[in-house]
Amino acid sequence: MITRTGQCLCGQVTLAIEGEPMRIGICHCTDCRKESGSAFTYYGVWHPARANVTGKSVEYRGQCFCPQCGARLFSKNDTEVEIKLGVLSPAPTGLVPSYELWVKRREPWLRPVDGAEQFDEDRPAPGAGG
Ligand SMILES: [Zn+2]
Ligand SMILES: [Zn+2]
């Protein structure tokens, strides 16, 4: 089984994630823009048992980040952990988004990802996160 690893900018927090993600997405919503300080977030979703995190992270509204360097890391509930894929090394990760959320907030200079399902807002499926 493949294990991917990552770390925050300062290296204080490290992640090791086993296996392939259940899904990979991009979200252009207002919260994701503000949280990331960028135009969108890019994340993969795994079962929490597949993700091993070391180091100290702090949480704001369910989003965990490194208190030292501020790098965004993951959010988590009982059934899913959503990892910000930009923390993985090496880059590029080769992980391709299968869907995009809140495309009505997408910057006009960004094109849709080839083959990715497009949603104007959140995924309609129950329990879906952004
Ligand atoms: Zn850090
Ligand atoms: Zn979002």
C-alpha cells in the first residue's frame, strides 16, 4: 500500500497517509479562499485511521493548522480526514481532482479541471464536506 508523507512549512507537523484517497476535490468557496489565503483549496479525503499526524496542530472551526508557521493541514471528523494536498512532498503529488465545488466563485482566469465534476455550490450527496 502506498504511503504519502507531508509536513508543514516549518516541519514541526508531519503527516503519513496510507492508501489512495476516497476522493480528491477543489473548493472555490468563500471560506476556503479566506482560510487558505488563495483562490481555492485542493484536498484529498481519507479514512481517519489512514492518517498519522505527529507534532502540535491547533484548530479553528474544525480546520487544523501549524501554530508556528501557520500552514493549513487538515480537518477531521469521525469518518473522514480531509488533507490539504499542498502539504504533501514531493510536488507535484499526481493526485487529480475528480470534482470542483463552488465553481460560481471560481476566478474567471481559472479553467475547469479536465474531467472533474462541476458543482455550483456544495456536493448534493449527504454528509459531503467542502
Ligand atoms: Zn509549521
Ligand atoms: Zn470550500
